[in-house]
Amino acid sequence: MSRLAPSGSGDDQKVQNAWLLSGSEDTGSPPHHGARGRASRTFRGAFREPVPRTAPSGPGQTHRIRRRREIVMGSPIQRGQARIPRPGGPGPSGSRLDAAARAADDTGVLQVAPTVTGFAPATGSPDGGTPVTITGTEFVNVQSVSIAGVEAAAFTVDSPTSITATTAAAATGTSGPVAVTTPDGTGASAASFTYVAAPAVTGFVPVAGPPSGGTAVEITGSDFTNVTGVSVAGQPVASYTVNSSTGITAVTAPAPLGSSGPVTVTTLYGTGSSGGVFTYVSEPTTTTVVVETVPAYCGDDVVITATVTSPTGPVTTGTLTFLVTENGPVQVLAPDASGQASATFTDLPVGLRHAVAVYEPADDGHLSSASAVTPVTVSAAPTTTTVTAVPNPADPAESVLLTATVAGPPGHPGTPTGTVTFSAVGGGVLGSAELTGGQAQITTSGLPAGTTTVQADYEGDTCFGASSGTVDVVVNPPAPTLLTATPATIRLRSNGTFVIRNVSATLTSGGTPLPGQTIHFAINTGTGTHPLGQAVTDATGKATLPDTTVPNALATSQTYQAEFLGTATYAPASATGSITFQPFPILP
């Protein structure tokens, strides 16, 4: 075995670091050791790389190996033939091409084994069938290809540097280099190919979804590595995310209603399917209703909100029909992105009603549903009644203006109408009046002196509730009065009867005469009084009784009584006058 070192110039073809592995001489005479001649021989055998696998280009070229062990240009030879001086020493034992050299035949063909420099992919299914692209050199007359020690099921030599092979079945976990064998030898990769298990699907949730798609399906299993596809019920999913080697989140694509089948995960190494099935069904829905306006008063806008949900979330398609009982209006609305719609009802009269919302789907992805019947109570708007009195305090017998103002809740639309009744608490009705612009008024002068509580009662109307209010009215007490009586006499008449003369009394208040007031007169009998009559005070406040006949039995009475009963303005007063019996002279 000889090493071919680089040398030569001109027509020399240089080959670096080539080892001559074996050969035999031709008919030329070999030179003796150390001679200068150029004896030669023909070599049949193999060279260690990088000896070219084909002869140098150009006509009339040969490989001659001089004593200095270099390859030079010469006469034509076949591939692998060379002329060399006798071997100059041993080559490296155990060389990669030793086997090729030993297998060289007598034709003188140079045998070069293939090399495997790379392959892809690096893993495959234990079921086989994985296409593997192999790159390298000397893929000529390929006899076999093995992958991880297992003969390939098939292979195609695409070029001297490329092979496409298909793996055969092997046990999970089998690993080893990729090897290519030709008549010139076997080349193996430095890296290993590994048989990886196919995926397994052990479960998934949920087990059903709408035909519109969009259902997020959580898939559990094993060996979710190099996933190439996911299908649900035979339908490729719209999207999927491999969360880990044991978990995938997939989103279903649209499919016909009723479609059913397993969940399938496909990787480079095979396909795994679930034992259970996923079914495309119309999702049930739930509709709920909430009365937003609480409390609801007559005249308020009553807002009712309906919400539609399904097991997978809010329902955003279809329509919601709102109904209010007792011939209430009907409204049809579409749910928003949160699955809600709100209907506003106006001018609902006072009373109890019921509301219901009915959901109708837009497609077969959902089922219809209706809410529970929900009470809607519209109440009469509460009112407040305030009462004022002018003037307050008032003088006795002075006219007082009573005003009742009736109002609804702050900000509530509308104005109360109806009747307000005024009365003195503990007394009688003072009067009533209709509301105009929310107010009712009456005038009274019949309140007694002192404090009187006046109450105003609003009876309510179809939209506003009843209410009451009070005010304390103060009436000043009557002015004090003073009554003074003058002395009187009883005289005898010629006819035998008796008369009382000069009966009078003067009424004043604060020193001021009170004209036009009635004064009552009576004789004190000792056991009571005997009325004499009454007179009205004149401009001076004096009331005078004319001569009045008295019973004979009273002829000797000593006093008489003058009394002012009082008015709303003036306090009552009384006075006692003396009586003198004067029998003579006798009056006519």
C-alpha cells in the first residue's frame, strides 16, 4: 500500500493525500532499487479519497505514478487504472477503502465507497412510510439503503449525491445511522434516525358544538410532536395550537348539522384518533329577562333587558322578541356582542303586567328559547302635597288664602290633576278645588281664634297617587272690650203697671267706642234673669233700651244685666247696672 503525495508541474494532475491500497505490475521491467530508469506497472485497485472517481478530462491522458509517487498526465486508461513505480511503503491500515481495494477485480476499476453527509427528517413513525431524503457522494449502483439498521421499504437514487428512501416499520425507539451500500462499499451517517411513536388521543372536551364552528376543543393525549394536522368529526379544524406533547387546543370549522366522528391528530409519525366522537349539534340557548326600571312609575320609560347564552358563551346572532302582557307593545331586537338587547316601553299604565323575551336563532347552530314570565309592576307615581296659608297669623274674621301644591317624584314627567279637599283637623270641611298646574286654592274666614291645623287631601288620578299635607293657621284672639251700664229706675204707671226706664250700656275697646254691636239687657231676679230686650250701640258705643214694662213681681229688683256676646273680632263683655224703685210721681 503506497501513499501518493502531491507533485509535478505543467501537465501534471495533482492529487493530494491519496493512498495506493493495492495493485499489480504490468509487463514493464521494474527498476532495481535506487535506479534512475522509469520502469512502470499497471495498478488495479482503489485509492483513498480524494482521488477523483473519474479519469482526468482531455484526450490521450493516462495516470502514471513516478517513483516520487505522483499522478501525472499520460496515455488513455480506464477509470481506476494507474501506472506507478513500485510501491514506496505501506499505506494506512484499516483505511475506509480497504474493503474496496480487496474487492478490486482484474479490470483495474478504481472502487470508491459512498458517503452519507446528511438526511432529513431525523425521526419517523414506527409504522414506516416516512420519506427520508439522503445526501452524500458516490451514490452509484446503490444496492441497498438502511435506516436505523432497518432496510428501507423503498428507495430512489435521484442523483449520485441524493437518494429518496421510504422507511419500513420498526419498533418505537429504534435509532441508528442511515447507511447506503454500493458495490464499492457502504457509507453511514454520523447522525441517527429515530422511530418515534404515533400520537394517541385519549380524550377531548366538549363533545359537541354548533355547525357554525368556532368551538374550542381541548384535546389530551400523548406524542403530540411535529403535528401536521387536526380534524374533528372528519373536518379539518379552522386552527389549532400545540400546547405541549400531551395537549392541543383546536377550533372547529363549520360543518353540516349532525356531522359526527372522532377527533384525529396527525404527526409526521402517524395518526391517532379518539375513542369517542364529536358531534355538530344545534346548541341549546338560555334566555333571561331583567326589568331594569325599578320601581317603575306611570309615565316612566320601562327598560327590559334580555340575555341569550349557550354552553359556549353569549349568542350574538338571531333575534329577541319582547312581549308585555295585556296588549302591551311588541319589540324585535338583535342581540349585541354580549348576547344582550334592551327594549324600552313607554306610557305603560298603572298595574301589574308580565314580560317575556323569545329568542329565535338565525341558523341551525342554536335552538330557540324563551325567558321565564317576569312581572312588570307599574305604580302610580308618588306625590307630595304642601299647604300654605296667607296671611298667617290672621286677625279674627280675616280672609285666609289656603294653597295646596301637589308634585310627583323629582324629574318625573307629567303634572298631577284632580281634586284637593281642605278641612280643619277636628272640625269640618273648609272647601275643595281642582288642581291647575299642580295647585289648588280656597279662601276662608271662618277659622276660630288660636291655632287651627288645616289639612289638604289630594285624591290622586290615573297616573299619580294620593297624598296629604297640613299647615297650622294662627288666628289672633278677639280684641278685649269694656261694657259699662248706667243706673235705671222702675216707675209706677197710672194704669197700675211698672216700667223700667234709663236702661243703657256703653261698649268700647281700648277706649274706642264700638258702634253697631248688640247689647242684651235682663233684670236679675235673684233666681235668674228676666230679659228686658236688646239694643244696638250707636256711634258713641252706647246702646239704650226704651221704657220697658216689667212684671209687678220684679218691681223691687235691685240690678239689671248688660251683656255683649262678642264677635270674631271683639271679645264678649258684660256689666251690671243698679235699679232704683221710684213709685212717685206716677207716670201717665
